[in-house]
Amino acid sequence: MSSRITSARTILAANLVVCMLALTAHAEMGKHVGPADHAPIGVMGDHTHTKGELMFSYRYMRMGMQGLRDDDEGISRSRVLDDYAVTPTRMDMEMHMIGAMYAPVDRVTLALMLPWVRLDMDHRTRMGGSFSTSTEGLGDIRASALVDLWKAEGHSIHANLGLSFPTGSLSEVGRTPLSAPSKVRLPYPMQTGSGSYDFLPGLTYRGSLDAFSWGAQAGGEIRMNENHADYRLGNEYALTGWGTYTINRWVSASLRFEWQHALNIRGRDSSIATTNPMGVPLVPTADPGRRAFMRLDALAGLNFAVPMGVLEGVRFAVEAGLPAYQRLDGPGLETDWLLTVGVQYAFR
């Protein structure tokens, strides 16, 4: 399994490098990008391009989850183990996102996002044992069109119209104390895809004045079909707003808030065990009725743009944050921190 994953990573990276070198060889020059010309790196689909412009991007995203919560209150492991045979104790979600944007005409920008996902989760059993599970693979590929609706001096609005394709896996397996030495289908948070075609609507506003820029974006993930495992992930909705201050021609700093709301899963995967042989509920992550959440994140970022030379058009950015509020349809793991690091390169 690990050799297949390593080979897939190598092929993906090699193809990306070949494509970027081939296209860069035909590029006239890097496009000058100021440090605040784009939204913070954690925002997707925040800007459009003019005809003929092309942009590549790479993002590394990570989220740490530790500690348990039910509703908006923290709870102990022992409290979860009163009702379940197993409790999750920690989860790391890691994603490598490769993106490309191209404007065939002035008012329309096309975008493609390819995610590679790694998920690791630790558990504690009612009997005092512990075990871990992990999965890794391609996530759901996203394609979208960003359509300019209105532009004025220092202001713009565009529509985000996207579609997510079910390229991620719904059949990830792992060994648990109950299944050993065999492997069983892992719960919903350990799968790398939704299994459905998802509509990705959104609306983005951006404004700027002197050294300040700001923006807001509303978006969602609307599940359009039940997947082959007989369930449908809950719809997700997000609203974010940010402000950026340009320190100099190289550096800007940003502050952003994001509200997210996800609904519970409809249906269930019959291959995911929900009880142990004694009839005790197995683990909260196997319950499709305990996946909903609401969360408000506060994030700060730094953006670096190269204004001249061979790296003109390259923008480096980092954004990190903490939840200011979260409420889970738990019990479940609460989010502790979020990090996104990325690089973007635009040219003609």
C-alpha cells in the first residue's frame, strides 16, 4: 500500500513539474502581483484573471483535532466511553492542493484543484487500550468557473460556479482491535472523498483603498446525489471576511474570520460497523447522525510578493488560526488549530 502511495505521489509531482516547465517556457514574463492582490491563502477562488493569464498554485493545509466536545462544551474521554466502546482522541488532517487558473476571455476564469489527502486518527478503548488508523489518497477533484459580475474603481464582485467530482475513496480500510488480523471499512471521517457530485456555488466581493484591501465570500457544497455506499454527506456552507494591510511592496498582513456550518449525513454505509458484538455503540465517528458542526475560525496571515527579477509574479503566503467558537453534534473531536502555507505563480 505504501509503495503504491509513494508511486502515485511521484507521478503526480513529476507531471506537475513537466507541465509547469513546459508552460513557463512559453511564458512571456511573470505577472506583477502585489502582496495584497489576492485574498489570504486559505481562501479559494478569491480572484479572477484577464484574458490569457495563467496561474499555478500549491497549498499545504493541515488541521489538528484533539479534545472532545458535545454541543459547545468540552467533555472527557471517560464520559464518551460510558456510551461507546471506543473514543477518538486525536486526528490530523493533511492536504496537498495543486491548482491551476486560466482566463480564456476577460470575464471568465477557469480553475482546477487536485487534492491529495492524508488522515490520521488515534483511539482509546473502554478496556484501556489504544490504536491508530490512517488513510491517504486522492481527494475529490474540483473544477469551477469564476465569472466577473461587476467592477468599479477599487471594487469587484464575481460568481463562483463549481463542481466537485467523486474521485476520492469511500472504501478505505484499516485494522482495529475488534477486526484484527482482518481489515474493516473505516468510519466516515477517514474516507478521502464524498462519493457524490457536489455543486459549489459562491459569491465573492473584493475592495481596496490605498494600503488597505478587504473582501468577503459566501459559498457552499451541495451534495447532488447519494453515493454508491448508500449515503450522502451533509451539505456545507461557509461565510468568510478578511482585511489586509500592505506593509511595503514585498509584504502584507491579513486578518480573517470564517464561519462554517455542516449538516449530518443522510443514509448510512452498511459496511461501517456501528456496534460491537455485545451491542454497545462502537465509536461516535461511525454514527452518521453525529457529523454536523458549526465553527467560527479566527486566522492571521502574512503574504510575500516578489515585485521584480526572475521570481516576479511569485507570491508566498502563510495563514494560521484557532477556532473562536465551535459546536458539534457530538460527541466528537474538536478542532484545535489550522494552518495553510502556499505559493502562487501568475504569468501570460
